[in-house]
Amino acid sequence: MMTHERAANIALAALTFAPLVMKIDPNLNVILTACLTVYVGCYRSVKPTPPTETMSSEHAMRFPLVGSAMLLSLFLLFKFLSKDLVNAVLTCYFFVLGIVALSATLLPAIKRFLPNHWNDHLIVWRFPYFQSAVVEFTKSQVIAAIPGTFFCAWYARRKHWLANNILGIAFCIQGIEMLSLGSFRTGGILLAGLFVYDIFWVFFTPVMVSVAKSFDAPIKLLFPTSDSARPFSMLGLGDIVIPGIFVALALRFDVSRGKDNRYFNSAFAGYTAGLILTIIVMNWFQAAQPALLYIVPGVIGFVAVHCLWNGEIKPLLEFDESKTEADPGSSSTSQDEVAKSDDKEE
């Protein structure tokens, strides 16, 4: 693990636990936690080989519609069914999902202390009576799942805000690391669609805010406040993951060209600026804000201005990870290139 990535992981862990022992301004906590999560997820997304699956333009166009259908379904479930019953079912679902996400997040750190054959040898397990259903895993993944299982059991029992945030951060890191937009065109379509989606469901209906308050699951990060009337500030995971995968694409674009982190820096700066503006407007009007309203123009705008300044519109728009071939000699150096780029900037 590179020095700057390790430092970001340590800072993120310290910031997550800090409210237990000291008072931290929730606005500052929101900004730092979200930005550090995006930063860690982006660097974890840099792989020796291109992603095997990327999002298509058609999927990007349908995503806001699918998201709207799911959001409305949850709203109706909470409206017509017992809130406790719905949350009990969701807790079971997120218990399993949390183990997978948390173990995957911890795996790189755990693997270094285990024998190589534990990391490389796949164990194939077939479900009884369903031989076509196959699960493949390594001994290292089993070891990583042990603390994840105990942690998720604690979350399911106590629903403590700290457990919620740790699981939420794990979901965000895994989402940014594993999801690939494929191209900036697809990324632009997705962000534009979700820009409209977020504005509509927050400003024109009570659905988004109602579901966020009723949904007792790690789909949002909670930041303790000193206000008894509003004990927590909230930030939805979508406001981290969705723009985060675009920022990660910018980083991988830089790495694919062997360049300094040009567009990653501008995309990350745009995300930070958009998030800060969200907090400012939210406090000014004392009302919930659709964060993507400010983050999407920030991310796309910063990258677009940077691209126009450098005169590199064509290579950026033509970049497609699904058509990128891995360089045989670069499989062990992709992350090294990123580290060298950061060293030059420092």
C-alpha cells in the first residue's frame, strides 16, 4: 500500500472514531469523511488489468429510472407496512451484505500476514441439490469474514451510529473500487440523470427525505451534533459513490496515459467544492439539500474546464476502459505510477 493511501486510511479511521472521544463540527466531519472515502476508493480502483465489466450508456440512462422505482417502492412499504417489520427485513439483508463489504475492505490488509497459498488457492463449494450454484472463495477471504461477521452482529443488535458509519464507508469504498463507468461519456450521462433525479425527489416530493429518516440501515452516514432536536447530520451513500466512481475514472485515465494525476486532481477538487457548497446552502436555508445538485456540476465542470485548458477533449471523450488492453509490463507498476505522480506533486 502506498504511503499516501495508507495515510488516508489512517485519517479516515481516526475521523470515524473521533466523535466518541471529542467534539467535532458535523459539517467539517461530513466534508472530510466523504472526501477521504472517495480518495481511498479511487486509489483502490487502480488495478493491474482493466475492469472486466463496465457500465454501458444504456444502463446509465436507465439507472435514474430504476433508482426512482426502488425509492418509491421503499416509500410505499414504509407507508403501508409496519416500519419495524420493513427495517427487520432490511437488517437481515444488510447483515449479509455488510459481511461481504467489510471483509472485502479488510482483505488487502489481512492478506499480507497470511501464507501465499491461502490468498491464491480457490476453494469451490457447490450448494446441495443445486449443483449449478457455485461459490468460490479463498482461505484469506474466510479469515477476513470472521471480524466482519462479529461486527455486523453488533450492528444488527445495537444499531449504533459508529457501526452504521463503518459499514457505510465499507459500502462506499467497495462501490467506488468495483464499479466502472467505462468512459467519460457514460459518466456524464449517469451524473446528468442522477442530477435531475436528486433534485426531483428532494425538492418536489417528500419521498427522499421520508425514506432517509425511516430507513434504519447503513445507506447514509450519521454525524453526531450537539443539537438535541437534530442529533445527527446525514449524508447519503449515493452522494459519495456516484460522483466517486467518476473521480476514480479520472484517476485511471491518468494512470493509463502514464501522466501525473491531472484530471483526478481536478475531479477530486470539483467533488470537494460541490460538497462544501452543499453544506453552505443547507445551513443557510436550514433545509435538506440534494447534494448532487452541487456536486455534479462541480465534478463535471472542473474536469471540463481542465480538459479545455489542456486542449485534450478528444482523448478524454475517446477513452474507453472496456477497450483498453492491459500492458504486460505494466501489471506490477500501475500503482507505482500513481505513487510517483503524487511524489512529483509533493
